[in-house]
Amino acid sequence: MYALLNFSFLTPFSLLFFTSFSFVFHLFLFCFSLSFSLLFSTFFLFSSLFHFLSTLF
């Protein structure tokens, strides 16, 4: 009975912890991918600009 009560008490907390951890992890992954794509696009833009300037001169 005590183990069942303890389990029923701990289950919502573990579920909440798991969902919040998953949410934070996905948010971190999303921010990381967004920053990586921004960095890559900026690098690509600068390299193309540099290539254009080098062909110009």
C-alpha cells in the first residue's frame, strides 16, 4: 500500500520532469540548429560577396 501510494505520488512529478527536460532539450536543439544555419548562411554570404569582389577587381 505504501509503495503504491509512493509510486502514485512520484509518477506525476517524474512525468512533469521528463516533459520539461524533453522540452528544454528540444528548445536547445532548435536554438543550436538555428544559430548554426544562421552562421552557415552568413559565412556563405560573405564568401560569395568576397568571390564577387575578387572577380570585380
